[in-house]
Amino acid sequence: MDADVIVVGAGAAGLAAARRLGTAGLEVLVLEARWRIGGRVHTDRGFTRFPVERGAELLQGAESPLGQLAKEIGARQTPAMTMRRGRVLDGGRMRGLLPWTLPAVPKLAAVMLAVRRAPGKPDESFAELLARRNVDGRALRMADAIAHDVCSTPSDLSVHEMAAVMGGAEESGGQQRLRDGLDQVIDYLAQDCVIELNNPVKVIRHSADGVTVEADRAYTARAVVVTIPLGVLKAGGTEFAPELPAAKQHAIEELRMYSATKVILHFDRVWWPDSMSYLLADPDIPVLWPPRPTEPVLTAFVTGPRSDALRPPPGPVARVLDVLRPHLNGAELVDSQVVDWGVDPWSRGGYSSAAPGGTQLRDVLAAPLGPVYFAGEATDRTSPGTVSGALRSGTRAAEEVLRSVSP
């Protein structure tokens, strides 16, 4: 055999699994389709004079897996987005977000309390809950931002899913960034791992005797941990033989994987308020933020159908600039880049979400299938769509392997 365990994918989930299995004494081989490790974590060190995150960016919760790992490696952290320092575009003016939101707080608080109380009742979409409670105006705009943040839409977001994530309370506390780049966590996890890049997996064959993974050649192992993103599974990018059971195929089909786009803009100077941590712009460009407050760089983040709508001419950069132009005060764009995870062949989307009735499907997707184990943010119910969720899922899959494959 080529290894005790093959891990498909060198993102956060795959590397967490490989590291845990390796420390337990198993021989592990990681096969990665991309030219780099990290998956949807991609730190760009060439765009400007500080690290810019093209993918995952925020650390939420010091006790989350990402928070604990950042502490373990001594990663420097810097505060990220806070409502107190947020801004909003409204009526052609840039206003402080907190005073702008205050009139909507009672209604928003009632909505979130209803979300917490939703388990035990029939599931519904967030939009249905908002409509029943006659949410409109500023409260509706803030609610839409919540759905956008989890890469979904109010009409396609399960209230039970929202309640499960809120109940876990892991991704809570002040948001932070890793000042020196999120890739330092990825590099730490990859230490001592055997990784083959540019090697996409085409077929995973499995039986009671083990697995054969077909990539640039056939690799054999006692087990395989599959961390292929949900969007790639949906597209049938990897074949399973025998085919996946109907229940698992149903989970892949029904869980959502909308697109996500980052438009990163480098200006000749900072034109926004020094204290601004993020900006709610408009329905088409929901949120922007300065990755580092003192640097003239803004990141626009757009998910779901709005992300798809950015692609046609005049394109994402022009569309974002059109929203910002009345506020630039003569500032000029120096450089820009667009990161569209929806058209990336090895992600085919931003991150997963669950539609009404779909929360339990994450467990179905995560369930082992003989010597085939599954990980990735889409298999995590505590904090799906996050690096922490990916890390925890990789460790969970590794523990499942260790219960049946001994060193």
C-alpha cells in the first residue's frame, strides 16, 4: 500500500486530519488538486505591502479550533469588524452604523430570540420568519446582512440551522484577524505532512479491503479521508465506486453552496473614516472592509446570487466603484483583483449553507462509508462555513479513522 490513509484535499480540514493521523503513528499521504495548499484559505503576499486574504479571513471566538490553533502558534491578532466602528451608506450619506441601527434593535432582538426558540417547531426560511414578524426597513436590511454573511439568502436559509449555530456559541466574541496572514496556520498544520500538489483525484474505489484512489496514478491505502468541497461534490468532480448511497447523494444535492466573491481595491490613499472597521454599502454590494485600517485597501465581499450578478459587464470592480464613487473625495484606484470562488474549479462556491429542513443533512454527509471518511466545513454543524468548522471536521474524521485503523 502507498499509505495507511490517503487524505484528499490540503485545505484546513484535510491538513487537520493528516496532522492528527500522523501524530498517532499512521502513514498519511495528502493529494491536492491545486498548485498550493490551503484550499479556501489563500493569503496573498504580493498584492500590497501586507498580507491580504483572498479567501477565509476572520477568527471568531478564542476557544474555537482556529482560535486555539492561533494561540498555539503564537499568531499575532488584530481586531477586525465591530458594530461600534461600522458605517452604513444610507440616503447618499455615510453614517455611523450603531446609531443608525438603534431604532431597529428591538425588532431585530425579537427576531433573533424567535430563532433561538425555533428548535422543536417546524423549520422555515429566515425570510418566512421575517415576514411573519413584519420586519422591514433598517431591521430588514440588517437581517439580510446576516443571511449574506453565511453565504445564503433569507429565502433559502434554515432557521433551525441558524439556531444550531447560535446554540453552539463557538464563533462568538470579538472578531479578529491574524496580522501576519491566515496561511501561517495552514503552514503549521502542513509541517511533516507528505503532500502531492497538482494531483486531482478522479475516482475513489472502496471495499472492505481498503481503498484505491485514482489520480495521476492509482494509490492504495487502508482508508481515505475525503475533504472535497461541497460544490465540487455537487458537480461530480470525483467519482465514487461503488456509488455513494442515495441518502448521501441527497445530502450533497440539497445542501447549498452559493458563490462568493471578493473584490480587493487598492487606492492611492485612505478616503474612509480612520475608525471604520466595515461598511454596509447597498443591496448589491452588501459589505466592504479595510483589512488593515491604516492602509488604503478595501475588500468588498459579495455572496449568493449577488455574487453571480457581478460577473456580466462592466464587471465586479466597476460595479463596486459605482457604489463608492460619491464618497471617494478624489481618491484614485491604483490596483485591484477579483477572487470569484464560484468559478474556481476546486471549490465551485464560497461555503455551505442549509435550506429549510436541511440541517440534519450535514450529519448524513459526514457519516463514514466503510473505509471512506468525510470532512470539510459542510460536514460540521457547530460552525459550518468557517475555518474552525473545517478544522474540527478534519479532527473528527481522523478520530473516526483511528477507531478502526490502528497504527
